[in-house]
Amino acid sequence: MIHKGAIVLGVLIGAGVGVLLAPEKGKVTRDKLKKEGKDLKDQIVSDFTEVKDDVSKAAQSGKEKFKAEAKDFASKASYKTEKAITFLEKQLAVLKEKNKTLQQTS
């Protein structure tokens, strides 16, 4: 697969060589170079904007996935916490009963 940067570089080199070897007046050559430079700048800006948008979309997708996974984790953690609390409450009830029997024998 050809990288966009390689294509842009090839276009730039080809345009530069073509303009420099063309038998035209200096002003015409300079104008062509300015136009080619502007076109190249516009293409680079467009490419960077596209990359920035892609990165932004990927980051947003990752953010949404993280939120969903965090919500799922919180739900599971809450369920596990409830089970632990129930277990501890049962153990406390057992300890209370044992403590009552100790208090009655004193």
C-alpha cells in the first residue's frame, strides 16, 4: 500500500522538476511554484484534518467503551458487595448469639 506522504512527495518532486525545466518566463515559473505550493499545503492540511478526525473518532469510541465497561464493573462490584454484606450480617448474627450465651452464663 502506498503511503499518502509518498504520493505527495512524488507529486511535489514531479511538479518542481517539470516547472524548473519548462522554458517559460521567471514570473510564470514562480506563479506555478506558488500555485503548486498552495495546492500542496491545502492537501497536507486536508490530510492532517482527516487524521485528526480519525483519531478523535477513535478516542470517542474508546471513551464510550470505557464508560460502558466501567458501568458494567460498577454493577458487578455492587452485586459482590451486597453478597459480602449479607455474609457479614449472618456472621454478626452468629456472633451476637454466642455473645448472648456468654452473658447469660456470667
